[in-house]
Amino acid sequence: MRTKNKLVKSRKHLEWVALNHCCISCGYSEVQVAHIRHLPSGNVGWGRKDDRYCVPLCFKCHQHQHTMNEREFWRQNNLTNPMQFAYQLCLHSPCKKVKEFSESTDYFKEGNNE
């Protein structure tokens, strides 16, 4: 049985994602950090945002993500598993607490099965 994970908040990680990456949907270079709202095991995204589960999206794509079913948004943009992208960002993040996945790695792995 899994224990409840604490949310990770990291301004350092969010700034790094926004300043060093392009939109994963359209490739535009000016991006915002977009939190993945649908998580495979226990949705922490609706109002409670964990900064490990975020990806870079431009303003237009980010707005589009919020105006429709999120799973459909990822499918339409050929990003069936944004969790893998978020995982890679976390592995390379300059923020140490974001890299510490001991309990949360299951979320990233389970995202592969959707």
C-alpha cells in the first residue's frame, strides 16, 4: 500500500522549465509552465499542483489545454504520455528536491500504461 506523497513546490524547477525549453506541442520558443492535471494515480492537479508534473507549453497551447478534456488535448498533439516528458525534465532539473522521486516514481511509470 502506498503512502500519500507530499506535493513538491519548486520555483527553481518551474523557472528552469520555462526558460530552457520550447513548447512540446508546437515548438514555439516562448513558453509557460503547464501542470499536468490528470495523473494516473490520484489526481493532485485540480487545485493542488505538484511542480514535478509540469511541461512547457506556449500561451496558445496552454490555453487550449485548459479549454478541453486534457487527455484529448495530449492525444490531439501526439503527446499521449506527457508524464514521460515531465519525468525527463525532473531528471535534469537543477532543483535537488524535484529529483528525489523515491515515492513518486510510480506516478511516472503508471503514466506509461494509459
